[in-house]
Amino acid sequence: MQRLITAGLMGCVLFAALSAQGLLIVPPDAVPEDRRILFLEHRPILLKEHTVRVVIRDNLAETTIEQLFVNESPVSLEAEYWFPVPRDAAVSGLTMTVDDRAVEAKLLSADEARRIYESFVRRQQDPALLEFVGHNLLRLRVFPVPANGSRRITLRYAQTLPREGALVHYHLPLRATRAAARPVERVRVEVEAQTRQPLTSFYSPSHPEVWVQRPAPNRARMQWEAQNLMLERDLHLYFSATADPYDLQLFTYRAGDEGYFMAMFAPNPEQRAERLPKHLVFVLDRTGSMAGEKIEQAKEAFKYCLNNLQPNDKFNLIVFSEQATPLFEGLMPATRENIQRALQRVESLQAQGGTNIYEALRVAFQSLPVERTPALRAIVFLTDGLPTVGERDPEQILKMTRERNARRAIRMFNFGVGYDVNVYLLDRLAQEHRGVSDYVRPEENIEAKVSRFYDRISLPLLTDLRLRIEGVETYEVYPTELPDLFAGDQLIVVGRYRGSGRATVFLDGQEHNRKAQLNRTFDFPAHSEEMDFLPRLWAVRKIGYLLNQWRLYRNEKVREEIVRLAHEYGIVTQFTAFLIDEDMIMARGSVRLNRALSAPGGFGGAPDTGRTAVDQSLTTSQLSYGWASPAPPLQANTAQEALQLGAFALNDPQQAERAAQRMRNLSERTFYRKGTQWIDSRYNAEEKLPVIEVAAFSDAYFRLLERLPRLRPYLTLGNEVILRLEKVVIQIGKHGKTTLTDAEWKKIRGET
């Protein structure tokens, strides 16, 4: 949501509710002169709700946008509705309604629209509309917006989606641009896609927290919603459809000497490849603290897992308190008789006794020998407590498991129930044994979480995955260790690269009874700025990895790198919330920033147990993998759950508004507001780069935008912006140069 009110030099007033999907503009002559100052203070026109529904059939998309505009003023206002049509959209049809009445609108070309946009920027001394230069413009007169009333506008348009190699790309502009923006009250986006061939890749790199459902091999639904959130990210959706068993795609971005890449790998949902068998040991905590509802839910969860074993699987069941009791001497085939025996054992369980985690895991690893037969070998471990009996030192427990799984052939999937668990121990076990940890909060259902996890791992396809790229130098690739691939998964890998040209991407793994390899050749360009979401996506993944390293190993250099990246890319988490505190902005390396590290929400503590420990573990998992990972903690079962899990959302509305007022993520850059200035996070006064001051809205200002159109999104922030380029700093302000010399242009272009 954004509300925009500006005063022109001659006293005229422009009121507009602005989002990148539509603008409701009140012309200056529609406002009584004696009320203009009052309106400036109260900003009466706002966008309250923004709903988008998209239906995609192969590469044809129909988008329906519904916006609710509210007039909070005591007078009725005439208004114009402007809609900047998405770039490169081959619009085949447009229909509009205002409060259920059909209306006619005029579609202006990009050149006509540019003249209108820049005319408003010059006249109103406000750069907000620069974001839309290059778009066609739909323009119509809106019926009066009644005093203290509203208008609902619905727009439908159809377009042909562009292809980028094998990928189809859908782009929905959502980003708000004004420096005075406020978080949107409610925004909701729904996308339904259907293709003739099976859908393989289906991913939103701009919104990895979206909820995705795959009801059929050739259909997918995506849903994203937010409340009290600043709209600073356009939505990008990429998908591909193929009959091949596996699909491998690549994205790149490069604006300087080094680039970013993202590899996307997914199996065909209709492939009939023989799956790997599972060798599983279920380890269930039956101690006294599990009494009541917890033990009943845990029993139902494990019964679900047992009932869904496949004929070629093997398993064992271990229950523990002070001692660990295996059901069988070793792994047993998943026959009807063996499963029934295990179900009876689970049903008879009663919660009592202390917690001997050391003994439970020792027996579990002992009962899971590594055979030559290809299989997914894993321990599924559920506990609600700390080690209280036997060996209690987490380091000794970890040492024992390392010795018994030296080849790391056995995975560990851990479930911590409640907050009285040793999060440090469970997360270290998962990391060292190539698995994941999830946590069931007191208000959550154990059965639902465990059964969803088991559904994820029920059809293993590839294990021991390794990505390598030949032809360019790649580095800082995340995740550092690839997870196993299961049916329905989608693997996302991000990294950096040097060099350019054609390079081959190899993905090696182990199938049912043989080694498997997928390879494809892609271009790694020397310059490509289309996919500007990649730098921040890479930074999010790296921060997730580093946060986990710091939580588990407490390395101070790692902590410093987290702070640097969080500041540069504007990534606010529970660890780095201080970035939006005014006293901390632009405090890089200072005593104030160091003091923030020990403040609540900073890096002052990574507890081993308790609610904070659970929250930190889930946050780092979300940042490390996103929602394309097979890791169970990241799977949202409903759209509301996806919203709650969102790694980018700030649930506290006041904190969200502070973030919106003090920080902006535009394209691949982050800006912080200090006083009336917006400052590029890459700017560092100690670098002593030459500074060129340019007067806002002068001839030099518009010439700068004409020659370097990529700067437009940054300058929409306001009239005072500090922007670091390769060899020079541009400072936009009230005072500065109105024309630039040839030497200054060379510096700006990085030629000297």
C-alpha cells in the first residue's frame, strides 16, 4: 500500500494512491484551495486492498487485478486511474469496471506515456512516476470517490508470456516506489497454471515463501498474501514443461566484474523411474514429559509412517526412556506381519521415565548397517526433552554418532517437540548426518508435521547429489551440500561466477541401481541485468548458511560477515532487526553497531534450548533453503502457514512500518534513510570516491536518467539520494550541477 501526496512549486496539489499496478490520481483543481494544507497532512487517498488472480494456459496468461481505493477526506473527489501496462506484455484484450460498471479507457503507447510521466515529474518535483517510464499507460476518468467512501476498480488483461530458453516467464509489477510509502493493509496473489506437457520447474525467485500446490502433473497453484507489508518486490514466476525425466534450468545476473547464478533442478512428475528403497529406523521418545496429548499425537504420527512403508523398504522401531528398546534385532522387511507387530508396539506405549538420548541413538545406528544395496538410509528421531539419563554432554553424543556414521551414509531427520529440547544438539546431528531438523511448537500438531515430512521422503529418486560447472569459475555456492531428491521436490542452487562464455552444468547422483548424471550447456554472460533478484536471493542463502554456522560454532568472524551482508542487501531477520533502528543506520563497523549485536534481536545469544532457540533454528533453515528445498521445516501446508513462515515478512506491523520508512530494497540494491537522504548501502565515505552533486529535476538529472535508465528505480526514492556507481558517487539533492561536463560523464560511465 502506498499513499502519495505532493505539492508543486506553484502551489498545485497532486493526490495519488500508488502501487506499481495502478494509480488513482486526484487532479489539483479537484481539491478546494482552503483544504489543500489539511489534505497534505492527512493524505486522504490510499490503496487499501490489492488482489490479483492469474490464469495461465501454456504461455497465455489472463490477469485480473482488483484494487480498493479509499477517500478518507470529508469531500467527494474526482480522480483519474492510471495503469502502467507491464513491459513486453503483448496485451490482447483489456476490460475495466468501476464498482461493477463497465468503463472505457485509453491505452497510450510507451512514448506517449513517457512524456506524461516525465511531465508530472518535472511539474510536481516528485520522482515517484519514474518507475513506470518504458511502460504503456492505460488511462481513464474515474467517477467521484465519495467523501469517506471508496471505489473498487477491476482490470483484466490477457497477454502472451515471453520464453527465456525453455522457461516461460510471468511478471507481475507490485513494487511501491515512494519514500513516504506505508505498508499495504492487505495484498493477495493467486496463480493457476496448466500446461499440455508435465510441469517440471515452477518457482518464484522473487517470492520463495509462496504456497505452491501441485494437484496434477500438468497443473500448479500458487498463492501469496501479506498484511501490513511494504510492496517492494515485483513478483516473478518461472516455469517449464517437458517430457524429459529431469529438468535443469539456469538463471544469471551480472552488472560488474563478477556474476550470480541460480540453477533449478526438478524431476518430471510423470516419470516412472524406479525409486530407491528406504531403510528407516524410527526412534520414539516415550519419557514422562511426553505424557498426555503429546504421546497420543506421536503414536498416530508413527503409525502413519509405518502404514505407508513400501514392500521393498526395511525398517526397525526403537522406543526409549532410561533405556532404548528395539522391536527387532535389526532391519526387517516391510511385510504386513512386521508392520502389524510394530503398530501394536506403538499403540501400547505409555509415557514414563527419563531421557537417555545417547543410548537411543547408539542403538539406532547399530541397527542400521550400511549394505551394498542402494537405499536411502535414515533415522527418524522424535523427542521432547533434554538428555537427563546416561551421557548428557552433547559433544560426547555427537562424537559417538560421528564414529558410528563415519561415511555419512545414514541421514538423520529430527523432530523436537515443544521448547524444552536441545536445539543445538538436534541441529548439529542433522547437519553432521546430512539431514534436517524440524520443531513442533506447543500449539502445533505432531501427527500433521511428521506425516507431511514422511510424505516428502516417501519416494526417493536421487541421493548423493553433487553440482559442478565446467567452463567458468564458480564460488560461494549454496547450499554447500545438496540434499537428496524426492518425487515432487525442486532443488535450487545459487552461487557466484567469474569469467564468461559457454559452460556445462553437471548434476551427479545415485539412482536405484546405478550412478546418474544430468548435464546441460548454458551461457554465463559477461553482462546481463534482467534478473536483478538474484544478488539478494544469493545473499539470503549465504546469510542462512552463516547464521547456522554461527549458531552452532560461535565464530566471531562469521558473525561479522553476517552483519556486513545483512546491511549491504537489507535482509532483516530476528538476528538483524537492528538494521532498521535509526541509530544503527549507516553505522558500519562502529561502536554503535557492535553494541547492537548484544541487544535483544541481535546476535547477543544463541541459546541451546527454549523458544528463542527454536525460532532461530527455523529462521536459519528458511533462509538457507527457501521453500524449494525438500527440508520438512520449510513446507507450508496452507497459504496462511506460508505467510507465517515468511523469512522476509515482519509480523509486527509497527516493525514493518519502521522497516518501510527506513529501508528499501530496489533491484539488487538496498538503501537506508538517514534524515532526509536515502543512502546506498554500498556507499562508504572512507573509500574517498569522487562525488558528483546533481540538482534534482535539472537538465543534468533527466539526462542522467536518459543515459543510464537502470538508475530510475533508485531515484524514485525521493529528491535526496546518494548512489554509489563503479568509480564515482552520485549525490542527488536540492543543490548541485544542472549540466555535466564530458569528463564527468566519463567518470559516471566508469571510463576513467
